[in-house]
Amino acid sequence: MTADWGEQSTADLMSRYVSKEMGYGVPKEGWRICLAHEFKEKRKPFQAKDVSLSNVWEHIGLGVRYLKWWYKKTQVEKKAPFIDMFRAQPLRQIYGAPLGGIGGGTITRGWRGEFCRWQLNPGMYHYKTVMANQFTVCLRREGQTIYQQVLSVERPPTLQGWNWGYCGEYAFYHALYPRAWTVYHLPGQNVTLTCRQISPVIPHDYQDSSLPVAVFVWDIENKNDYDLDVSIMFTMVNGSGHKDDRSGGHWNEPFHLEKEGEAVSGVLLHHCTAVNPYTLCIATREQPGREVSHQTAFSPKGTCSSLWRDLMTDGHLDSPTGSSPPTPKGEKVAAALAVGCSVSAQSHNNLELCLVWDMPKITFGSREREHLRRYTRYFGAKGEASASLSHYALTHYRQWEKSIEEWQRPILQDCSLPSWYKSALFNELYFVVDGGTVWTELEADADISGGLRSEEGGLPAQPAVIKKYGRFAYLEGQEYRMYNTYDVHFYASFALIMLWPKLALSVQYDIAGSVVQQDPTERLHLMSGQYSPVKSKNVVPHDIGDPDDEPWHRVNAYLIHDTAHWKDLNLKFVLQVYRDFHLTQDSQYLRDMWPICQAVMASELKFDLDGDGLIENSGYADQTYDGWTVTGPSAYCGGLWLASLCAMCKMARLLDSEETYQHYRNILDRGSAAFDQLLWNGKYYNYDSSGGDHSNSVMSDQCAGHWFLRASGLGEGEYQAFPKEKIRSALKSVYDLNVMHFAGGQMGAVNGMRPEGVPDRSSVQSDEVWIGVVYGLAATMIHEDMWEEGMRTAEGCYRTVWERLGMAFQTPEAYCEKGIFRSLAYMRPLSVWGMQLALNTSQNHQSALFQNGDTDQEEGQDMRHN
């Protein structure tokens, strides 16, 4: 992929920007777009009607069963399906970097400035632009207002008393997650505003990274020959645009909090719902030369002219005292906060604002249990922390920025890395926060061992890492509503193990505890039409539950297939156990996980039907590619099996278990020979060994097992499962066919390609591109010193998603060459961090992006509101 093509696509996003102003302190690297940009290509989500006739016939039973289940779920139970094939989210090309830390809920602000995607109730998304949530600028000269403008390109039918319709050609947005900048050149005013958005998402930090806060720093450049007074007004509705905004009983109150020599003030917006109540807070720091004012309550309907005139009169608001009355049913209420300063001629000044949302106690859909969010450890769980949170954010954000800059600097300054990669690496991290993420304290009575304790070959009831660092869960996707979907976490987990390793280990302990559990409850599985148990013993669960039910306590929300017959889940557990040990050197973790690894490997061995050391597939056996029919040993699952045997050999050696080492070594030697004999065709590994029409298709992910070995410091010498020359040949075949023969080599790697160079269309998924798989493929290429091929392969996905299709901060699971995409805002693309690990290990890219040590702030002081 040529540099010219990349530069052109970036320039397209900024082609309508007419100003020469580039803002205050905006970095060079990141994703940049003019607020007037319009994406030309409009794609549709994959839905049931998009299944081809041949696949419809093959899956007619599944379709009928799903329709019955969907009707019962939506029309009888009045609940949202965990996957809705009939009401997929349409593509809205509007999203920007989400606000907030990890696990406290998120509010997404679009690249045009809208507050437009909400996840306050855990794991449940609400897509609504709340038009009254805005920033407004007021410029005054010599006591007279000369300019007042809502900083929005919208022209809504409501709030007609406000000055809307800011010209987007004079502004641009720049994201380098977890920060973002919006630069507004005010036409005819010779003033440029730069709004810097900061969220506390800091690697190896387990305290501040949990906070539900965001800071907005407004840098004001006055290039006139006269002084100006500048005010920024922040308006916010009490709610999220949901119907419960009108349920009544909500109220606002102004506050002032002074401690440790610093004072903040603002407005608290108490949202008093029966389930999961919360408080929003808009605040600013009181400083010399800053004038702070507020409007406790206003109705965000009608023209709202009085608030506009209030600001325009003198640049500040009336600041009434006392609380607002509770809202009557059917009415909404909003609040406003304004902060102003003087900006001398040819000079610069800044203003600070903060947004907080405090929902300390959460219940999931079943309402059975109450959970405490992680940040309550430091700020209390009474629902009274908003003021303290805003004080903490406004007095600590500079330290957060220093930490973020120190983390990102080595990558951003590495001239050998292309700009698109730097943007992908950091901006794809949004999903760690905005994946419906929850981070909770472990309940005092919790027992994650599944009843099988350490002395019996199980786990501690409360492993130290979970007790100290809490429980972590994120969705497979915002539309695929299952927590910690394990086959997808396999790819995404690189981001966690490299940046928040304690959370990665916490997830592993939770999964390990569920392995030994069983749930004999019979339920219908939609693919087969047969009843079977929800969960079998010694099998890794598909997921830990649906947020609309009771995650952690009821696993396997996925009911399409019977997960007891999926082989890759167990194998992916073993591979992650060793990789995580390799990267953390946590010997207690390895000892705890070893008996679980042995148990799941023993359950896998029953699929070695002919004793050749290679497990066999039957029907829909690979969970990751559950749309492809597999017969006999396959490149994907067979490769994971051999890699798992390698990892077991290594762990046995580390634990001085020579007998166990020889057991797995013998299986590995026999399995490797059978794998080569059955699947190697001289150029690559065949999809499967059935000899069918599509068994020799080229699978882009055929080297996944080898990827994990290399990421774990294995894959060579004694712990080599695949000959190096065959891996390189397979990767070259994938590059030549799946990448370069697909879409002109500019859209990444298609999942399946026929040897003659046309996409395999034998299944729903075979002609899709999976962005997260492509990033993993690129990582594998980099491990094998195919740097240029790896970078070009991954670049195609980044350019397609972020620059062509308008899917920023909602990277999907998949897209086809034309027309459709599937499952917006998906977990798997976090695998881009696997590329960074490959760069670190393969080319000695020394950076601070991965450290064994954590800046563990868990023992920090209690900062709860008194």
C-alpha cells in the first residue's frame, strides 16, 4: 500500500477545512477529520435477509428456531435479544472518543461534538443525541457581547432561541485516545478555541483509571490587537435521552467544595430512577481571574431564549441558590455552568470544565444482586461522590496527561512506524472502556472456585488478584451482548495483558473457576434444534453471561450452539495461561492455573479419535468460525491444538513435572506429523482434511496457534510445533491471495480465499474480513520478519474502517468487499496490540508500552466525600 494512497485518504477527511489555524498543542499523530466532512460510502448492517439462498437452505432450521426465540424474547418477555438479527444498529458515522475511565459507564461524544452514545446501565447501550448538551462560547469586548455561538454544526428544531449552525469548515476533530482535541476557528473573530478532552485511561494504573470522569480544557488564542473576555457555557440535561428522563422526581442543586487548598463548584443533577440511580455533575475549578456562574435548572424544550439572553447580557449566568424542585412526570430538566476569563491581545488563556457520572451501585437485568463499581473503593458507594470526583479530576488531570504522554511517546516518536498504525494502536483502545465494560469489587461472599478448591486441584475461593484488583468484564460487542466471550477475548486480550495485566489475570481466574462448574439445565440450542446442558464440566464457557441477566452467576448466554463440543475454547485458555505467565512472570498464577489446564486438555484428548495425536472436528466445531462447516482435523483448530501441546510441555518443565512433559511431548510429536500429512499441500495448510470442494481454501487465520507461540516466546527449538519454512510459505500464500487478490490489496485479508484467487463464498463468514483477525495475522507476519507485508495487511483494515466507511470508535467485527458490515463496536480489533508485542519482541522496539511492573495505586488513600 503506497504512502501516496494513505496520505490521500487522510487528506480527504480534512479536505473541507478552510482555516489555516491548527489549534493549541494538538499532536501530529492520530485520527483527524473536518467537522464538515461527509462520508461518501453508506453501508448497511448484515441482517437475516442478507443470507444467501444456498446458506438459507442449509440453515433453514436455525432460522425458524431463532425467529420463534426472538419473538418470545422481544414480544413476550419484553427484553432485548443478546443478538438481534432483525434490528441491527444502523451505521451512524458520528462517533468520537468515549468519555470516562474503565468500568464506570461511558458517555461517547461524537466528532462533531454531540453527546450521542450512552452506557450508564451496565452493558446496555442507548444511542441518542441529547441536543441540549452543548458547549457555547461568548466573546465580549469592552463590556459588550460581540459573538455568541453554540459550538455545534447542528440546526435542530428545538432550542430555537440559541444560535446554532456553526460552520464546520472552520473546525476539525483530532483523536489520540484517551485524549481528543476539537479546534474551532471563530469566523471573523480572529480567535481560535481548542477543546482538549481527557479521560483517565492510564496503563498499569488501577485506581484513577476506574474513575467515571472527563475533563475539558479550553485553550483560547486571541490574535486580535485588543483584549477580550471569553466565557464557555456547558449545558447538560439530567438524563441520557432515555424515556426515564421524563419519569419525574429528578432534581438539580448547585455545589461548592473546597479542600486541600483547591475549590471547585458546579451543579449536581440527581437522576432518581428506581433501578441504578445516578448523579451527573458539571463542574469547574475556582481560580484567580476566572468567573464562575451557573443556572441550576432550565427546561430543555421550547426556545430556551432566557438562558441564552442571560449569558449574552454579561457573559455569566444568574447563579440562583438552592435546589430545583423535583421534576413532575413528563418533564425534563437541565443545568448550565459558565466559566469566563480575560484573554489579552495577542495572547492565550485557558478554562477548565469537568463532567462526572456517579452510579456506584449497579444491578444487571435480573436485579438479583447488587455490585459495587471499582471506583467506590476510593470514593465510597453512597452516591454522594460526584463533587469529590470532580474536585479530584480537576486537580489531577495534569498528572494523568503526563502519564499518558510518557506511555505514548516512545511509539509516537518512532519514525519507523507509519502514522496510520499509531492512530490504530491507541484509538482502537476505546473498546477497553466502551465495550459495555464493568469493573466491580468482589463480593464478600463470592466463591469463584466453582466449589473445587486448591487442595482438590481447583482454585482459591477468592484469588488474591481478584480480591485486590476486582472483577472485569467487557462485551463481545455493543450489539453482541455477552460478557468476556472467550474465543474473541483470545484476540483482544493482548491489550489487557500488555496494559492492565492484573485485569487480564482477573478474567482468567473467573474463567478458570467456571471451567470446573456444570449446569445440567437442559436448553434448546438453536443451530442443532437439540436440548443439552447449559454448561458441561471441564469445558471453558463461551461467555460469562448477558448484562440483561446476571453475569458471572449464569454463564453461556450464547445459545446458538452447544458449547460443550467446541474445541478451540479450551485450547485458547491454555495458550493464554502460558502467554500471560510469560509476560507477567507470575508464578502463583501459573501454579493455580496448571490443574485447570490439565483438566481441559484431558477433555480435548477424547477428540483424538484415531490416536494420531491430532484432534478431529465434526460439524460446527471451531467456535471462532462457527459459520464454517469443518470435517476432520482443520488448520485452525488443529494448529491451536499443537500450540497448546507446546505450551503444556513448557509449563510441565517449569513445574518440574517430567512425566507430564513426556506425556504431552509424545502427543505433540505424533500430532505434528499427522497435521503435516493431512493438511500441508506444499504452499499452505488446507482449511480442513475432508477433501471436499472447499477443503483446500486458504484461511487467513490458519497460523493462529503459531502466533500465540511466538507471542509467548515459544515456536522455536524444543517448543516448535510448525516448521518455520512452512509458516512463512503459508503466510506468503495468505498475503498473495487473501490480501492482494482481494479488493486490490486495500481492504485487509478476506477470511477465506480459493486457490484460484476468488473469495470462498461457501458460508456466511468466509467472504468477510474480520478486522481483529487481520491485526492478529499482521502480528504473525511481523513475528516472522515479514514487516512490510504485515503492515500493509493491517493498513487496509484501518483505512477502510476509519477513513472510508466512517466507523471510527465503532470498529465492527466484519465487513464484506461491498455493501454490508456486521456487528459494530466489537471486541476483537483490540488485537492490534498483538502487533505491538510482535514489534517489541521481533525488532527490539524498546518502549514503555509493556512493563512487568505496575504503578499499583490500589493501596491509595480513601478519597470519599465526607
